[in-house]
Amino acid sequence: MKLFNKTILSEKIKESLSSVLPVTAIVLVLLAFFIPVPTEMLLSFIIGAVMIILGMGLFTLGAESSMSPMGEYIGAKITKSRKLFLIIFVSFFVGVLITVSEPDLQVLANQISSIPNLILILSVGVGVGLFLVVAMLRIIFKIKLKYLLLFFYAAVFILAFFVPDNFLALAFDSGGVTTGPMTVPFIMALGVGVCAIRSDDSADNDSFGLVALCSVGPILAVMILSLVFGVDAEAYTDYSMPAINTSQEITSMFLGNIPHYLKEVAIAVAPMAVFFLIFQLICGGIKKNKLIKILVGLLYTYVGLVLFLTGVNVGFMPVGNYIGQAIALSRFKFVIVPLGMIIGYFIVSAEPAVHVLMKQVEETTSGAIPGKLLGNALSIGVAVSVGLAMIRVLTGISIMWFLIPGYAIALILAFVVPDIFTSIAFDSGGVASGPMTATFLLPFAVGACAALGGNIVEDAFGVVAMVAMTPLITIQILGLIYKIKQHKAASDTAAEADTSEELQENVIEISSSDASETKSLEDEDIIEL
């Protein structure tokens, strides 16, 4: 059995290159012509870009051959058992396990000073676990996603009126951060596995929506904890680059950070791998060759995530922060809005989980919703969201002035567009707000906010939340256009059918008329004879 396919790997590297190159090119142009930076920072950024390209290629290959088959297998097995208790227990346990091991959650925990890290991480994990149970039961009992979203987001915004202002942005950020590169591929595949057991027409549509519901749990968890533990929330993360003078020191900086990410990603991958192996030993049903392929895929996922996270955190994060500061301190500080939009448009395609979502959408809909079209809608949504986030940094407007109308529009559209577009849209919100957003756009906003003397927690944080919100609208607008076109096509078909029927009636009438005339002439001839 061939475990290492160079052709497939080279294709994945090419895909990641096309995704990361536009963002890299924009930043390099800025650094070369408009914003002077130290040479060591420029070199670190280039090394980081190379690591991201390689890491994303390995990760997407690994996710397709390991995380997705694992999720589908577990989802199918627990659904086939027909035991409600087993479905609830496994869903809850998997939700907690995969969230607690999500690397981005550790970063979020460091931003909230009044809540102990362990309590925050476990609470968010329980929140995701509970909502994963809700998502699984929704599929089994065929409950419409839009009704659940309406109910839970109503609860979120009612609770938001009681939450301290300096926790609001962090709470909504947590919904996007916790649905990261480890969580998304597995949870989405879990939904596919559950729906594979169903034979009804709406089964494929219901395979989406798990990420959408799981994004709500962390928001509620952080809001509730803020009410219990107090109002102290501070930005702890230092985005600046350490002082380095030589190329050897740059190499040492990257190599010195790799052990940290080796450990962090091992903590993320190992629990799921162990759980899967135990589950497989109990339930069986996977052939040896496929099992080996899954394990090799996990290795690709592991190495890919280590390279990706090292690249974005060591190479990209300091540059994003520096550019934000430099623009905010210049005479043309309002340029940060269009520049943020341009970066946002291209950066979403560099999110690893976005490629997983696009592939699943295209496969599930048999190409009816092309992955490229979905990607363009996501890019537009993220561009708008980053622009709005930069306006917040410049003006200090509360994030609620954007989130309340934004989610209201998204929920109204949910009752207008086809259900599958609602499910994909709310899934894409969590998918788009991944590590690239957290490690480039967030430092970019923090740098600008610090330079302008704003409140970092209230004004800069919330970028992830904004990125998670706007795709809900843009993709559902895409669904609305699709519905209108479908309706027009149906009307045209009906009109053509009516025209065809009219023509047939006319032909029958003409034929009848000709026949009667012929018969009349025949009668006259007979009389003459």
C-alpha cells in the first residue's frame, strides 16, 4: 500500500501556495515601499510564510485522510447503535476533548486575567460538548437549524446586556477561536457520518450546522464566567519581536519555538487519536490498510500544524502588529480601513479549515455549490468584517452596534433562503475565524489601537467575532440569489411548457380543421358523381 503520494502532496502545496501568496505579496509590498521595518523582521516574515505554505499543505492532506474518516466513522457507528444515551455521551465527551485540546483556546485563556485558565478552558469545553449534543440530536430528530439558532442567539444577546463591556468582544471572539483547525474537520465529518445513516432527502443538508451550534457554547460560557468572576479582563499577549541582530539568531528563534508547538499540537492531536483507537477496538469495522492510512494522516496533520502555527506565531504575528502601529501613527491612519479589507479578503483563503469546508460543500452538493464560489463569498464577507473592525479601532464604537444588526439580518435571511445555505453560512463563520485571523489580523488591530491610545480589550478585540459574523450574511445572500435564479428557471420552464402545450393545441385544431375540410370536399365529389 502506498502511504506517501507525492502527486497529491504537491497538489496540496500548490493550493496552499496560491492561498498564502496574495497576503504575503501585499505585506511585502507594504514593507518594501511604504513601511520600513528592520531586516530581521522582514526575513522572519518570509521564513514564516514558507512554513505556513508547507504546513497548510501537510495539514489539509492529513485532515482529509485522518480527521474526516475518523469523524465519519464515529458518527456512523453511534447512530447505527440506535442508543440515545451512547450518542449523547460520545458527542459530549468528544466535544469537550477536542475543544480542550484546541491550540487557539490557550491563547484566549491568557487574555482574561480574572478567570483561572483551567476553569475557562474546561467551561468552554463543556459549552462546546453540550452544543455538540444539541447539534447531533437536531440531525437525528430532523429539527430545523434556523429555529435553534434563533433561540440560542436570542439568549446570547439578552445575556449580553448584563455582561461587562470589557468582556463582550472576548466572549464573541471565543466562539470563532475555539472552532479552529483541529475542531472543524472532525466535527464536520461527524455530521456527515450521522447523516449517512439517514436515507431521506434532507440528510445531506443536515450534515452541515454542527460548527454553527458549537460556536455558541463558548460565547455563553465566557459570558457566564464573566458574571461569576468579575469584570477584570486585560490583554496579556506581547506581539513584539525579540531583539535579534544576525541570521543565526533568527534561525535560533524559530528553532527555539518549535519544541513549544510540538508539545502544544501533541496535546491537541493525541487525545483524539487515543479516543479513536479505543473506540475502534470496541466497535471494529475498519480494515487494517485504512487504519494505517488514518494514522499516517494524523502524522501529516501533526507536522503540518506544528509548521503552520510556528510560521504564523513567530513570523506573521510581530509583522501584523508592527504594520498596524505604523499606519495608526502616520498622517494617513484612515488607510487602515481599506488596507484591512484588502488583507481580510485574501487572508481567509489561507485558513486551513476553509479548504476542508469548501471540499465538503462541493462533495455533499455534488458540485451544485462550487467550492470556488463559496470561497469568494467568504472572502467578501471577511473583507467587510475587517473593514468594520478597523472602523471600531479608529472610533471606539461598541461591538454590539455591529453584532446585533448583523446577527438580526443573518437570522432573518435564515427564514428566506434554502436551509442548506443557512447551515453552510453559520458553519463558515466559525471556519473563517481561525489561526490566521487570530495571529495576523488581531495583532494588526491591537497595534493600531495601542498606537491610537484606545482600549485594546474593548476596541481591538472583537476582530475574530466580526470575521465570524459577516460570512453568515454574504453566503446567505448567495443562497438568496441562487433561490431567485432557481425560481426564474422554474418559471421559464413552466412558460416553455405552456407555450409547447399551446402549440400542440393549435396543431390539433389545424389538423381537425384540415380533416373536416378534406371530408367536406370528399362528400361534394361523391354528390357530383
